[in-house]
Amino acid sequence: MIEEIEIIPVPGFYKNEDGVLRHGSNYVIFPTGEELNIDLKDTYTYPVYDWYYFDSEELARIFFDLPLPTTDEETI
């Protein structure tokens, strides 16, 4: 039986990297020394190096057109 699992809202910065959802909760630091900081999330013009801010993983997955996580649980 496949059932959807509850996604707990995890705000932060998200990036779709070849179908893999990357996440930075409070900040993302780039090799250039620049960074995204959660306290300044409303001041950025997105995308920033392909990163975006979302209020939850679910919203990020919808935006990037990635599947929502499911769990395969067999009933015995």
C-alpha cells in the first residue's frame, strides 16, 4: 500500500539539482563568499544561483515539479 506521508513545513532555501531537491534551512553560502540568510529572505531577488525561498518542502516540490515523498508500506 502506498500512502502519502505528512510533510512538516520546513521553511528555507531550496534548489532543484537534476531532480534532487537541495535545502538550506537558515542560510546558503556560495564559493564566492556571498550568502543567503533566512533573516533577509524577503530582500533577495530570486533565483539567486538557482536557489529560491519557500515556506515548506511541499511548496518547493510543487514549484520545481518534483514528486511529493511517499512511503511504500505493505500491509500484512
